Amino acid sequence: MDDGSDQPPDRRTDPGTDRETDPGTGLPAAGPAPATAPLSVLSRRALLGSAGAGLVAGAAAGVAGGAVLSRSAPHPGAAPPRSGGPASPGAGRVPFHGPRQAGILDPQQARVHLAAFDLAAGVSRDGLRELLKRWSRTAARLAAGEPAEAAENQIALDAGPCSLTVTFGFGATLFDRAGLTDRRPPGLEPLPDFPEDALDRARSDGDLLVQICADDALVAFHALRVLQRQVVGTAAARWQMSGFSRTPGATERPMTGRNLMGQIDGTNNPKPGEPSFESRVFCGSGQPDWLAGGSYLVFRRIRMLLDNWENLPVDRQERVIGRRKSDGAPLSGGSETTAVDLGAQGPDGALTIPADAHIRVAAPQSNGGAAMLRRGFSYHDGLLADGSQDAGLLFLAFQADPRHGFVPVQRKLSRGDSLSRFLRHEASGLYAVPPGAPEGGYVGQTLLEG
Ligand code: HEM
């Protein structure tokens, strides 16, 4: 077991800590690195300092880039504020501490790792508490661009925090294993089997889920590896998956991202500020007190049958979704952000958005108001034995209660969605996502000490 003794090397000592903090950004104010310091000894904090200077200049010029992201940042479908700016993407910093866990409301990063773990036999509630404390400390340090206290491997030595977020979730099985059966929340009842599911149980579920997102592949892998090494003796890796999404700044202007089918994906997500947003995404009444302000995360690994899809003419692809491929506008008219008119009819009286179009079948109006915040990432794992691409969507959706969110919607989609002909659900997970930790606290504290 890692006892925390492998301290970071001295050369990670932060030359930027004696700098003043910029009052506007909270970042270390700009200033030259010590003249004698070779590049290799500049810490990630020092890089952050210089990138922060670029941010201040950029902000003055009306460009939002490299900002310290707040937890009230726009929904994933909205324009990410840091896109297109001149500041280094390495400077983006999302605080770990706060009422919500990071990685739910923050603009989507370029990379994701999902890692599920099962507690080792005999690990008690105390062992779980120590692990969550260790993980929370580490996540907070890495999100600030600092090295880990234990299991540091220097993979991200030269990089800024790159908007790293780490989000922790608890699977249903955790509660029995850790002697917490009476605290299991009601929304963690197992997801039903849906028609056409082809789930690999070895790549599903898990006692603990860690979602790691960052705008840089090395920074994301660093966090994965460090957190993974910190579980030794307490838990064992169950499965891991990796995904990606568009790199911030890749498009001329901030835009909603596309999935591997080429569709603009994320437009009609619930948006912060809408009256129902909180009650759709975050837990309130009807859930245990320890989960107040938390959420539930549904994960599905959904392989896309890309050969079949790409052989379909674009106008038919658009009828499968109910939106134009080029700009994401609903087939009922307007632009991407125009409200969908599910009643619209063509001159022949036929529905403009077909009866089995994905956006009709999935819409809250078709499911008694059921809604969720989708924050999925694409994945690509090479070729399958038949030569087809092993590629698709790591579907990730946060919601106040899956029994009134994912479950009814997926039940309907699995029966009546024409998109499902091009998809295979291959893995699945459901996790309670506790609220965020205050400074000095840890994620899961409300469960273990409440
Ligand atoms: C690979 C699988 C999937 C693909 C490629 C896909 C793609 C899309 C696209 C392109 C849109 C329209 C743009 C938008 O509003 O985001 C959309 C909307 C939506 N999707 Fe999916 N989706 C997939 C799976 C799912 C699943 C599994 C669910 C939930 C069980 C779901 C729920 C929704 C919802 C709720 C909307 C918004 C509908 C509305 O109110 O207009 N999707 N999806």
C-alpha cells in the first residue's frame, strides 16, 4: 500500500509561489521565472503564471481564453468560454473544491478517462474514508497544477492544469462492501435490461467510478495513473475507458461539438439558469441527506455501426435524428438553437420531424418531462475482429434521479428510436455522485461522517 512517502522531487518545488496573485484572475501574477532556472525545473504553477498573463491581456481585448473556470460555467452544449483565445490551454484551471463536484457543469474538455474500481475484500468504511481523503487531496492538487503528494510520476511535469477535473461516483455495490447498506440511495436500483442491450459485465458497474477530464492527453493520463496507484491495497481496477471530444480552440468560433456520426450533439441539454435545471440535474427531496446537491451519473458505452451509418444518404441521416447535419437546426426550421416544433407538418401533412426521429423520442415532452445533462465523449479503440471500427460514444448523463431520467427515456428509445439501428450498447454503469467537498474536506464526507 502506498504510504505517501514517495514525495515529489525537489525540482518540482514551485518557483512561482512567492509571486503575487493577480486580483482579477486569482492566478499568480506574471513575472519572469528565475533567470537561472532551466526549462525543465519550471513547475506547472510557473507555466500557469505566464499563461495567466496572456489571459489578462486576452480578457482586456475581449477574448475569453484560459480562464479559471467557475462551477457555474455554461452547459456542455454552450460555447466554451476558453475557446479561440490566445492564452495557453494549459492555464485553464477548474477548482476541485466547491458545492458541486467539478466535471459536471464545466465546459467539456478534450480528453476523458473513466476508471472503475472495486474495493478489496475486508476493506471497511475506515479504509474507504482514507482512500477518498487521499484521492480528494490529490485531485485538488492536480487541478491546481501541483504535483501529487504520493505516487507522483512526473508525466505532467511541464504542463499547466489544462482544466483538469476529477469526479467521483459510488456504485450500488459499494454500499454493501463498505458496510453502508442502509445508506444506499434509492436511485441506485439496478438499471433494467433494455431490448438489444449487449452488455459486457466485466466492463460495466464497479464500486467506485472516477471520471478524469482535461484538455491535454498527458495531464489526463497523469491523473489517471496517480489516482490508480493510490488505491493499491484498498481497491482494484475493474475497467477503464478513454475518450475524447473537440479540442477547445479547434474551431474558428466556439461551437457545440460533433460526435463520430458527424452530428452536432449537446444542443438541447438542460441549461443552468432554466427554472427546472437544478431539479433535473441535482438531487433534492426524496434522496438521502448525504446526497443533497449531488447527482446520479449514467454511463453507457455505445458502439456506433459506422459502416452502416455512413452508407446512409445525408438526408436520411437527418431524418433519423430530426436535425440537419450541417448546422444542427431542427427539421422543423430555424437554426441550431431554435426551439424544436414537434407538431410541424410538411405540405403533405406528414410530420416534419419523423415519428421515430431520435430527438422526438428522447425529448422531455415525449417522456413526462424526463431530462438529463448529457456530457458524453467519443471513443475509438481500433478495429474489431470483423474489420469494423470499435468506435462510438461514452454516453455520460447527470440527473437528479435515473428512475425519472435515463430509465424512461432509454426504455422508449430502445423500442422506437430509428437511431438505435445504428448503435450497440456494450457497457453500462450507474453511480451516485456525491456533492463537492469544501476546502479541507473530501468527497464522500457527507456519506461517511454525516
Ligand atoms: C450513440 C448514441 C447517441 C447519439 C449519437 C445521440 C445523438 C444525439 C443528437 C445528435 C441529438 C440532437 C442534438 C442535441 O440536442 O443534443 C441528441 C439529442 C438527445 N439525445 Fe441523444 N444520442 C445518443 C444516445 C442517447 C441516449 C442513450 C439518450 C438517453 C437515454 C439520449 C438522449 C437524448 C436527449 C434527451 C436529447 C435531446 C432531445 C431534445 O429534447 O431535443 N441520447 N442525441
